[in-house]
Amino acid sequence: MVAAGLTVGDFSRITHLSVKTLRHYHEVGLLEPATVNPSTGYRYYSGEQIPTAQVIRRLRDLEMPVGEVKAVLDAPDALARNALIAAHLGRLEAELAQTRAAVDSLRNLLRPPQDAPAIERRSVPAARAAGIAALVDRADVLPWWQGALGELHATVRAQGLHVGPPLEFAIEASAQA
């Protein structure tokens, strides 16, 4: 202790705010020292500033930005102060809801889908296939596909070849999709 008050180091130890933090709070006008020695620049705090420093530390621990802490300390009355604190609480709750939604989404990514079809791996003997390929605009896909299937169906029938599922089923299924 010195005649002018607590040194910045003593005040730091008492309030659990670092000297660097106290310097920053002085620069932004959040917690100004009781006196500053004009020749040395040393900062001195008073014992009466300890409760304010503790409130600041508590609000900062609760992730309140420095500007909002200053607004809380400068509030004209308890109603205004509580409104500022409630607004911060609302933002924290919104962030928590957003975080919970992200966590739920990540958990869902890790779970297999409940109605996923069973997928199995198997080997089948080689088989002949017929196909038609073309570059088609998106708007023309369905008519082109229906025409291509019709052409494949006619070619397979004309050659007397065996085919898998009826082509009509494939055309109906695609038209509905």
C-alpha cells in the first residue's frame, strides 16, 4: 500500500484481474485507477474500487463484452441494468440453442439411418447390356429417357433377347419421380 492507494500489482492480486487486463480496462474507460502518478505513469487503485472490479470480472467470466459491461456499470438504475443483463442472457441462450442444434445434427450424422435399405455386396456373372448415351439438357431428360427406353425395348424385342424387369415399369417409375 502507498499513500495514494493500492498499486496495480496489489489491486491485481486482490481482484484476480491481471495487470495487463487492468491496463486495458483503464485504456477503454471501464475501470480507471483512482490516481495516476503524472511523472511515472504508475496506476493506483482505491479499496472502494474492489467491488466494481469484482463485478467486472464476474460479467467478463460470463462472456459479456467489455462495452456491455461498461453499459451495465453506467446504467442509471436497476431496471436499466437488469435489461442489459437480460439481453446478454438472451444472446447466450440463443447461442446455446444454436450449439445444441449443431450437436444434435452431428449426432445424427453418426447414426445409421433407421429406414436405410439393406445393402449387400455380391458377385454376379458377367452379362450383356445395351445402352444409349447422349448429352441432354435438363429440361429434355424425361422425354429423351422415355424415347431411349422405347428404342432399347424395340431393339431387344427385335433380336429376341431376354431382358430383366419390364421396360414399361421403368418408364412408369421415372415418370412418377
